[in-house]
Amino acid sequence: QVQLVESGGGLVQAGGSLRLSCAVSGSIFKINAMGWYHQAPGKQRDLVAAVTSGGLTSYADSVKGRFTISRDNAKNTVYLQMNSLKPEDTSVYYCKADPAIGSSYWGQGTQVTVSS
């Protein structure tokens, strides 16, 4: 059974930093892209950042220059370094893993709250 376990969320003041981690456990042949999404109450889940198995990255315009996504393929772990946080970054952040075969997997979500 494949599980994605997220950690690193919390409460931080505006301008501060947080680092999210997402570890994939269980039997999985190969993971292609991994990414982070956020979903505020009453809104759809949107992409924040993604990284391919080869290290190519993409970001939402709202986080470019502030957030950095990275991954450790040996550990099946993806990270999101969030700097210069703003109150509008407040949301639940979800990790996603796209296996080479089969459907995507999602984490349970971790709350990030940025106070002004």
C-alpha cells in the first residue's frame, strides 16, 4: 500500500519560512512527477510547484522566486522550501506523486497558516 506522508506545516508570521516534506512509502515501481498543490476553503486545488524525475521544475506565478521544490529520488521524497511567506499563502498543502504506471497518489494535506 502506497502512502504519502507530509510534514512541516504550521503557523508562521508574514515574511517567514517553512519547509514541507513528503515521503512516499510502500511498493511503487517508479515515480515520474511529484508536486505540491494547495487548496483554500471553498476553492479548487491548484498546483503550487512540480518537479520531474529528471529535476525539471515548474511553479505557479504567485510563488516564483519565493518557493523552491526539490526531490530526493533515492528516498522518494519531495520538499517545498517556502520563503517570504505571505498571508495569501495560507492554505492546506497537498503532496502528489505520479507513478509510471497507475493513478496518482495524494497525501493527507498539511496546514500552512501565515499571519500578518
